[in-house]
Amino acid sequence: MKHLKKITLAFTLTASLAFTAFIPNADAATQHTVKSGETLWKIASKYGVTLNQLKTTNKLSSNTIYPGQKFTIPSTTGVSAADIDLMARLVHAEAKGEPYAGKVAVATVILNRVASKDFPNTVSGVVHEKANGYYAFTPVQNGEINKAADAEAKRAVNEALAFRGQGSGSLFFYNPKTAKSDWIFSRQVTVTIGNHRFAK
């Protein structure tokens, strides 16, 4: 009987250790080892965190980094995975065929609206905002928002998250060739990228 208990205990311990080996290490997703050619900006963009978050979390006083350095990636950006996907789908629909910088700028407009007291304070609220029977963004109105985002749109959203709080405060974008509202032309233009003008 004692022998059977020992075998059972050994089996339980082995099974427990084997099971533990397959559980992802919670810290693995939050650690990053710097590779040659990487910059803080590239690392922040890769993980969709702001430069300031990355620097603060790792107690960095400058932007100088070295290959082999290990960084802890902040666990929260204040934006959920579902919101990041929603933003990427909007960027994909709104900025298809536009330069990459324009895609980042569209994502930045969404984040700037979330931060502004004049708009809803969530990504979903901003994307689905409605006034006078119309959605703020055409792809929400026509259903294009429901199409999957491509890799470039996802990367643009991560870059916008890293860039958050450092831009020129754009709250709007429009194509001057197709815009129908006189009001939008009254807004202060911050930058023109591709076919889009960005304004505040």
C-alpha cells in the first residue's frame, strides 16, 4: 500500500510539473531583450505602448539603449485588445491606399478624440459616435468597419499608441476633394498626408 502511495505521489508530482511546463510564463510576454538596430521607438511601437510608459517602467532617463538590454513592457496601455482591433479595422477602411504615415495619423485622431472632452472617452464610443442620424466615420455607416484589418493597419495602430500625446492634436481628417461639409474646411489644418487633411 505504501508503495502504491509513493507511485501515485510520484505520478501526481510528475504530471503537475509537466502541466506547469506548458503554462505560458506570465513574465515572458512582458519582457523584451534589445536586438541590434532596435530603438525605444521601435520597441514601443511593437508593443503598442507609449515611449513615456516604456521609459518610466524601465527607469530610463535617455533614449540610448544597447543590444542585450532587457526591458519590462508595461502591461497596460489603457486600450483593450478589442479596441485595438476596432481601431485597426477603422484605419484599414478609412486609409486603404494611403501612405503608412496617414494610417498612423488616422489612428492618432481616434486616440486624440478619446482624450478630448468634446468626444466620447472610449475607443468604441468615438468610433461609433453618431450625430444627426449619421456616424462620424463613413466605414461605420456603410459596414466596411466589419472587414478584417491588414497587418499594416495593425502596425499603424501600435505606432499611434506609442506616439500618443506627442502629435499636433488632430481631431479630424477629411479628403478635400470629396468633403461635403463647409464646416470641416473652417478647422485649422495640422498636416496633409496623401489624400487626407488632418485638422483640429
